[in-house]
Amino acid sequence: MGRFPAPRWAIAAVAVAVSVAGCHVPFVSKGGSASGASSSSVPASLNTCTVYAQHYDAEVIVTPGRSSECDTLITNLTGGGMVWASTPNAGSMGDLTEQCDLMSAGGTYEAVVMDESGASVGHATCNGFETAGWNANTQAGPLARFVAAHQQALLQQQATVSASAGQAQQVTSAQQALETDLTTLQRANSALTSSKSLTGAVNQMKSDYAQGQADYAREQHDSCPAAAGDATTVGQDSATVGSDLNTLTGDVENLQVGGIQSVQTAVSNVNSDLSSLQSLHAAPTVNPASAIATGNTALASAWNSIAAAQGQGKTIITEAQALAATAQSLASQHGC
């Protein structure tokens, strides 16, 4: 290997508001000390070393490069407030862009300068190499092509990690939503199952109709004018049963938009959570099958209760109205 044509100049320090950590390119110097971790994607014939601008996101990669070449490069780059070293900064080369790709006179060495896009350290370093007799490549050299491919691989890896993290977060959110919606379903099931509002309204209709029957029985034993009063009372009893029917109708509507709708919505939400987890290829951490079955049973029972209550209510009001008409007819027959 010929003598490394190290450029001898000092690059002025670049003022920055806040120093940022530099970046580490994982290349290996074959036959010399390693600059970072080894990479199986480095061609066997492409020996490199890397130097790093301290406190700036800039670095220079050289091939062929042993530790001696990089030591010489560090010496010649350091000065004017700039410090270069073989110690990498913490970061990712995926955040850097190529500033120049240069060949030494005679084509023995290739150097690639990396920096933040538009950063002055990289530009000044490129100018320094050219001042020292290096020539900018019109087409990417082997090292520049490898650096570009390596950057693309890093970016793809970062994208994959990011996508995986995003999916993991989606799974976590879906699991949490399932647990919350399952708790809501269990509570809705309990509330719907214990609902007694329809039974109470029907029983009230039965009670008021029974009162009408008692008043009609008294009418049958009374004579005028008491019988006429009894008939009026039976009519009032029938009106009360009608009012009870309105209460039953309101209870049915409240049950439909209350307990029934709550269970229906909760079951739908749980099924939606399960669908989300399935699309994410994740198994649920809780099993909602029992709660869903309980909810469906409670819904079926509620609809059956509504049908039965409405049927009973229709029968009772029909009989109450008929009884009121009979009581009035009886009073008329007595000449009251």
C-alpha cells in the first residue's frame, strides 16, 4: 500500500447553538483496528476506516483504510477548533447524507464524507480534500455505493422496527379496549337480567282490573241510585287500567333504549375488538365468549318479556273496557 495522501489543513470550527451527538458507521478495517461493529455485508476487498467529527454529525470513511491511515487523517483534520477521532459518536448514519465522494491522485484511495444535509462541516471537509489534491468522483465509487446501500438497509430496518412497534401498540390498545368493553358488557347483562319494570306494570294493571271487577260485583247487588254510582266507578277503574297500559308502554320503550340497547352496543363493541385483534393476528388476553352468550340470552329474554307483557296488557285493557261497558249497561237495565 502506498503512502496515504493525507490532506494537511485545518478546518475552522463551526458554531452551533447546541452540540449534537455524531453518528457511527459500522465498518471494519481488515488487518487493522475496527471502527465499530463488524458487518457481513462489507465486501472482503473493501477495507475501511472511519473518523468522526466530535460534537458534530459528520464523519469521513476511507478505503483502503487501516488504523494508521485514519490516525494520519485525524491528525490532519484536527485543528481550528475542530476535533476528529476514531471514537464514534452515538447515533445513526441513516440521518446523514453524502456530501462528496473523492478519489486520491492515482486512484489508490476513496473517501466519502458524510454530514447532515447542508451542514458546513461536511462542505469544508470536502473542500479540504480537493485542496489536498483529491478529485471528486463523477460517478459513485465502490465505497460510495456501499455506503448508500448500507444506509438504505438501515432505513429499512428502522422502518421495520417502527412498523413492528406500531403494530404492538395497536395490539395493546385493542386488548385494553376489549377488557374495558367486556366489563361494560358484564354490567349491562346484570342490569338487563335484573330488570323488573315490565312485571310491575303488568301487575298494576291486574290489580286495577281486579278492583273494577270488585266494583262491578258490588253493582250487581246494589239498586238505584247506588248501582249507577257503581257503574261510574267501574268506568273509572277501566280508565286507570288504561293509564297503567300507558305506563307499561313507556317501560317497554325505556327497556328498549336502555338495557337492551346497552347490551346490544356492548356485544357489538366486544365483537369489534375481537375483529381488530384478529386482523392484527393477536389472540385476546381475556375470553369474552361467556359474557357474549349471557348477553344474547338476556336480549332474547328481554324481547320475550316485552312480547308477553304487551300481550297481557292488551288482554287486560280489553277486558277492563268490556267490563265498564257491561257495568253501564247493567245500570241502564235497572233504570238508573
